[in-house]
Amino acid sequence: MSEQITTAVPKKFRFIPEITLGNILQLITIAAAVIGLWVSLDKRLAAVEMQENYAIEERRDLKKSLATLAENQAVLARTVDRISILFEQHTKGESK
């Protein structure tokens, strides 16, 4: 029996300088995927920015409302003080 020793020759990659339909379709698919991801990310970022702007505007409105309520409370306190003074003067005038 004679044994044959076979050595495995590693296959080398060959570059074939041809452009095929598969290459073109692959390039178009990659470009479409990148564009689709970009558009999707752009829409998400726009939505997040719109939410942030809305939240900022809501905070601004809330601060204005709180300031208005504080002013109204001060005016009401002054009015109650004036009315109580007038009422005391009126009751003192009747008792005399």
C-alpha cells in the first residue's frame, strides 16, 4: 500500500475586475439602507427636538401662571386688609 501524501494548497482570493449586476444591486441596497436609516434617525431627532421645545414652552407658561397667581394673591391680601380696616372703622363709627 502506497500512501499518497497530499498537501492542501490554500486557495488564494482572486480579484476579478468585473462589474456584475450583483455588485450593482449590492451597492444600491447598501445605499438604500443607509438613506433609510438616515431618514428614520432624522425623523426621530426632529420628534425629540419638538418634544423638548414643547416642554420648554410649557415650563415658560407655567412660570407665567405662577407669577400671575402670586400677584393675584398679593392683591387679594391687600384688598382683604383694606376691607377689614374699613369694616373696623365702620363698626367703631356705629358703636359711638
